[in-house]
Amino acid sequence: MSGIHYFGHIDRLLYEYYTAELAIPASDQENPGYRNPQLAELADTVVRLLEQEADHYRHYAARWRGEH
């Protein structure tokens, strides 16, 4: 997947996450016992993809500094 498509995928996941989050009634959002497995899974997926992308750029940063 190219970089632009990759970030487009992350962007779509973020849109899905925030759309679902905004759909939660305020009373549920304020309830500390409220759980949403769908949002948790989306958040985990976004984190995983961003960490992969960060690793990719860390590798290139080290390469451009001549560390590899």
C-alpha cells in the first residue's frame, strides 16, 4: 500500500472512530462504566497502524543520518 493510500486508510478509520464516538449519547459518555468494544477495537487498530508508520519513518531517519 502506498503512503498516500496508507494514510487514507488511517484517515477513514479515524473518521469511523469519531463518527461512532459522536453518536454515543452524552449520558453514556459521562458514565465511567460505559463500554464500547467497537470503539476500543477501532482505537487499537489506529494505534497499531500509526506505530507501524512511525517505525517506518524511524528507520528512514536513522538511514538518512547514516546510522545504518
